[in-house]
Amino acid sequence: MNTEDDTKKLGFLGCGNMGGAILEGILEHGALSPKDILVVEKSSERRDFWKQNGLSVSDSVEALTGLPNIVLGVKPQSFDQAASDLGILESPAMVMSIMAGIDSMRISGSLGPKARVVRVMPNTPCAIGMGISAIAKGAHATDSDMKTASMIMSTVGRVVEVDETSMHAVTATSGSGPAYLFLLAESWIDASMKAGLSRDVAEMLVIETIRGSAELLHRERDAVSLRSTVTSKGGTTAAGIEQLERNGIRESLVQALDAAHRRGIELDSEITP
């Protein structure tokens, strides 16, 4: 049993960048209070940070024993050691995994049948409360577990439920997606500078254009119509779009997602013993 405080409702096994973003979201939204949460983290710096914020901390995985809800926030490569330290769960627990590449049956096989596994794929905008997270019902998970996971992840953005078989596709789409957009912005800024703008002006124009356009798309939910509205026949936008199409922008995106999807499957097989 968790001898430190039997009233703890949630434990984090590993609390790095993404785990920390989720924890901050929980606290900011008042979903749980600091006294309800235990952080198990190897990093003394991170333990000190959360301790200063009123949370209980430990460097021992065994401290999570008996908690009803556990977030697995360790790196996939560290899971086997963490699972070995935690051992077979003696009491039922919702285990929410934010690890990529490890399926729920593998987690259940390591932690035992009392581990009710929900898999989650968040993305980096969760750090500012504007993420999108896909959640999937895994081994032994209940509808109640899904509601709990959804409540947790809704503190850092939107939530969509998918089948676990779709998780590699989710990773390629929204998990890797921010990097695609950042690469576009990087290239767009460079191109604007080549056209004669200073870096400061180019960054301002590109970033604010992306920001406003994303909000407009969020409201309208119709990328095709919005693109058509901006693209007057024979105009400057049409000339630019035609060049992008000639250079295969659509096929490049298809190939990018396909490559990310295939790499996710490869990583899964590399991690799984």
C-alpha cells in the first residue's frame, strides 16, 4: 500500500515535459489539488520543483503502489525497468500511458490484469493548454477509465477517442504534426527574407498569418472553402498555389505521414522484446 498518504488519487511515474504539462493543466483547472497527487521522478531537480508547488514526491516507483490512477510518463525505452520496479499491481488501477510505441497488452502483461490501460497520444501544444490528445481504450479499461483519462487530458486541450489500432496514424498526424507546421514556418520565413523582408518582419508576418489562419480554420472547419476564398483566379495567391501543386505539396504530405506511420510501427517492434 501507499504508506505515505492513502488519500492520493493520482500518481505520475515520470514527469518530464509532457507529463509536467499535463500535471500543470490538472492543477490550473482545479481538477485535483496538490495533496491528491504524487510524483515519482528520478530527477532531483524536478522533484524539488513539484515539492515546492505543494505536491508529494518520491524517487521510488514503489511509492505508487495502491494508487487508483497512474500516469505512465517515462520514455518507452525505460518502461521495462519501471514496470519491473512497480511489479504486478496488487490493487486495481487506471493506468494512463502517454508512451509512444508500447501497446496496452504489453503494459497489461507487465503490470498484471488489475492494470486497466488507457493509451493517450498528446502533442506539444498541450504545454500551452491548446493540445489535441487521442485516447484509446486498452486492455481491461472501462468506460469510467476513459472518462477519467478524458477529464485529465481536457485540462490541456481537446480530446478525441479512437481505437487503439489507430494510434500509429494519430502519432503521424497530430503527434508529429506540430513539427510539420514548424518546418513550414521556418521555410516560409526564409523565403520571405529572400523576397527582401528583414527577419523580424518576416517572422511577424508569417507567425501571425499562421495564428490567425489557424483560428479561422478552427471556427469555419472547412479548409477547402477557405482556401478557395483567398485564391482569386489569375491572382497572386493562385500563382503561388499552382507552384506548390506543381512541386507536389499534397503528395509530399501523404508521404510524410506515411513515413511517420511506418516509423512508429518500426519503433513499436524495436521496443517490444
